[in-house]
Amino acid sequence: MTHKEFTFSDLKEILVNRIGIPESQVIDDPGMSFEDMGLDSLALIEIQLEVQQQYGFSIPDEDTHHITTIGQAIEYTNRRLREQE
């Protein structure tokens, strides 16, 4: 099975198209926290659901509590994609 890599562009698409953040506010900075972007817990659930739907794996709630930055989200998603191989 070929795994797709989850990139900043993929996350940006979710943040802009599903969450509604203006594209200019989504900066490619792995250390940028979702809190600094003004996202609340409902927005984080929306991101979680979108990733689960697009990439075909579930994200336990306990894992989402440890994903607080753009870099962590990308790293976590890619790790889970590799586990599916």
C-alpha cells in the first residue's frame, strides 16, 4: 500500500476550507499553536474528523489533547499513515 504524505498544504486546506480561517493567517510555522490561531475545541474536533475521513484512521481523543501545533499535527498524521502500510 502506498501511503500519502500529509503536508502543510493538506493541513492548510482543512484550516481554510473546513474551519474558515483566512488563508493569509495560516502560516507554515511548525511551532504555531492552534490556540495562537484562535481555534477553539470545536474547531479542533472538526480538524480531527476531517483527517479521519480523508486518511481512513481514527484519532483517539487522548491523542488530540497532545497535538497543539501545526508541526505536531503533521508529524502525528504522517506517523499514523506509515503505521497503516
